[in-house]
Amino acid sequence: MRGVVMHTAGDVRVEEREDPKIIEPTDAIVKLTATCVCGSDLWPYRGIEPADHTPMGHEYVGVVTEIGDEVKSVAVGDFVVGSFFASDNTCEICQAGYQSRCAHAEYVGAGGAQAEYLRVPLADGTLVATPGMPDDDLIPSLLAASDVLGTGWFGAVAAEVGPGKTVAVVGDGAVGLLAVLAAKQLGAERIIAMSRHASRQKLAREFGASDIVAERGDEGVARIKELTGGYGAHSVIEAVGTQESMMQAIRSTRPGGHVGYVGVAHGVELPGEELFFAEVHLHGGPAPVRRFLPELIQLIWDRKIDPGKVFDLTLPLDQAAEGFTAMDERRAIKTLLKP
């Protein structure tokens, strides 16, 4: 099969890779209908994380072509959406809603989902079948559910978003934009999107943002305080993963408020004394997407949300390198790849 491999920073190639096979009786093989480039893929692309002939991709939807002997919840021919972490969905951690930290978790991306086929471990606990074969126009939104929508949703839930709350979102990538959508769905009264890019500001407003703040750092914090009577937001979603974005999120939150952080942390160190006196709740990490998949799939199926709008560039798999470059240069919010 064809699959995307990152040889080293900035060097993305589509190569012939071995077809995945059933290894464990709990595995499934999925023929991918769509996959995509994630913002987190840009960390190794930029040389901030190591890459050495690494298969790429961890977001996927497609049709099951083969299942192991112990797989019961999905069948050959099912159209499925899966999380980037495989989980058994039965251990105590999964039952508590943290499937991304399942006692038997496996990173599905290790198999490289930017490809034609993917082996999914722990298929019963990882894959969710759609009610039927989706219309083509629903596929981008279902693909978004496999990571960026589920991650933005977790950010909003972790930040205790709800009716009557003012929410600020730090980060205007796909996750941040879909955190805006999630906040709207969860009933937030006011949603402040922090963005300085016109196209992303427009999409944030489409998803439900009531205010846009272009300032960053201390200036951004001051603007949030100004918009909230000096208090800060009730709920802040951090969707970047840098020191600046995390501190901006914490400082934009009112005492007693909640920060939901879902940006993959790089070099983030929290100052203990400031955190002590901030008196805010911090909750986040790798999103337990599997917890939310049934609800998100139904919302998409019923056409109540359209998270697929974050894909503003669609390319054939063979042009994956351009998809990476476009996102790195911020010419695209998110690239969808068609195998």
C-alpha cells in the first residue's frame, strides 16, 4: 500500500509500505476513506520532535475489511470512526471516561494512518460504526471526530463549559476552532476566540464565537479581563501547547475558573507560586476521544454540526508533502488526504 513517511524534519514522502495484517485476535483492518494532517504532526516536521523514517497520521475513517476472531462490535463492511488511542473500553480507567489512558492503550498512529489501510488494535473498544454508509459530504466531519473535534470537545468539557459561562479559546488551529463549536453546543453564553488570522476568525464566528481577540500574551490577557469586567473568563481552553499559550490561558481565567488544556505540551513549565495564587482548576491531556465518539457521530449524522469545515485543503494522498507545507506556512488550517 501507499503510505506517508517522514524521513526527517521537513522531508515527507509517500512510499510503498507493507499492507497491515491481523496480529492479535482483537485487531481490525480498515480501508481508509479519508485521513489528514494534524497540527501535532508539525512538531516533528519542524524538528521539535524526532522523526526518522516515521509512518505518519493518526486520524482516520473508513470501511472494515478484516477482523480478528475476538472482534464482536464491528463487522466487515462497517464504516467506522476511531480514536488515535486504541483502548479496551472496559478497564477501570476507560469506564471512568479516560480511554486515552486505558490500562492497555496503544497509539494507533504508530501504524501510520496517512495510508491506504490501517491496523487498529483493540477494535471493539476503539472503533465506532456509523448508522450506515455516510454520504460523501459527511466524511470530512466524521474524520474531524476522530481527533480534532473530540479533542476540542474534551477541552471544553475539561474547562467546565456550560450555560451562563464566558469561554475563551487560546489557539485558532483546528482544535481551537472546534473547541469554539463545542463550547457553543455545550451552551456557553459568550465565546471569545483568540485569533489574529482573518480566515480563522471568520470560521470561529461561524462556529459560535461572539468575540474575537487578536492580542496575545499579556496584551491578550488584558483584553480578556477588559471583556469580562476585570474578572477573567469562567472557562479557558488551551489548544496550542507552548509556554506562552498555557500562561495566557491560566492568566485569562478568573479565580475559581477552569482551564482545559489539550495542546500537546512542549517546554511548558508552570510557576508554582503564581499557580498557587491563581486559584484556578487545571485539567487536560490527550483527549479521550472514544468517550465522545457516539454522541459526536450522531450530531454529525443528524447534520446538527459541521466540523468538517476546518478542512480547507483537500489533496490526494500522493501530495501529502504539500499538505504539510501548506499547514506549516499557515496557508491551510487543516489538510484532508484522500487515499
